[in-house]
Amino acid sequence: MRARWTSDPCYAFYGVDGSDCSFLIYLSEVEWFCPPLPWRNQTATPTLKPLPKKQAAFQSDIGTLLEQVGTGKESLSFMRRRMRRLSAQWASAARRLDEKLHSHWREQKRILVHVGFLTEESGDVFSPKVLKGGPLGEMVQWADILTALHVLGHIVKISVSLKELHG
């Protein structure tokens, strides 16, 4: 930071003036890289309390996942059909894994998955070709990744547009 603090005006905006003190304040209060400094006013930047950790439980019902995928495009419909068709196999695999792990504690994660190649902004060249023998490998992989994350018990949010992603 000593060598680059003048490289971007954002450092000056946050009060970095080249002194060690200003570096520590920046790294502590803006980047949260360093712990809070005891001599600083702690009420100025309240720290968010982390959410309590939840245990991930295997899920065999993929209904909520199917709702998120939607049906607006042929590529999404293809992914939904694959997920539905293989749902019994996913449920069986989840039961076997649960038996192997003996209910080993796993933290439930909140996962945002942006399927960028299906966005209108990217030109979505895949959807129109699904019913015409187009490349389906990517959609197979995305469907399997999304289903695996859901079955493993994580909270999955799917985004297929930049508007959803930014929201």
C-alpha cells in the first residue's frame, strides 16, 4: 500500500495521506482487512454481525429449484426437463452420501449462480439452437451443478439476466 497509495483517487477519498496511521485506518475501516482499531470511534462504522450458521441438510425435493430455473427460454426448459428426469437419481445419491457421512455437520451456504451465457446481454446464442440439435453440453453441466448444490442442502439463487444479478 505504501508504494501504490497514490495510484487511485479512492485512497485520498477515504483519507489516506501516506502515513502509517492512515493506512491502518483504511485497511481497518474501509477494506476490513485489519481488525477494528481500539482508539477509533467504533460507532462510526457499525460492523455487521454474521448470520448464525445453519446446517446443510440433504434435500430430495427439487421443486423449489425447478421454480427458480423458470421456463422462459428453450435452454431453461431443457435444463428443467433434465433436472426433473434425474431427480430420483439425485435423491438416491443424496441418501447414500448421507449414510456415508453419518449426518456429519456441514455449513449451509448461500450461493448465487449467474448463468451468464444465457443472458440477453451476452447474446444468448444457445436458446434458439436447443431444439435444432445445438450444443447442449453447457446446459447439461449447469443443470447438474445447480441440482447438486440444491440437493446438498445449500440455498441457491439463480440469475439469468444482469438485472437479476445486480438485484
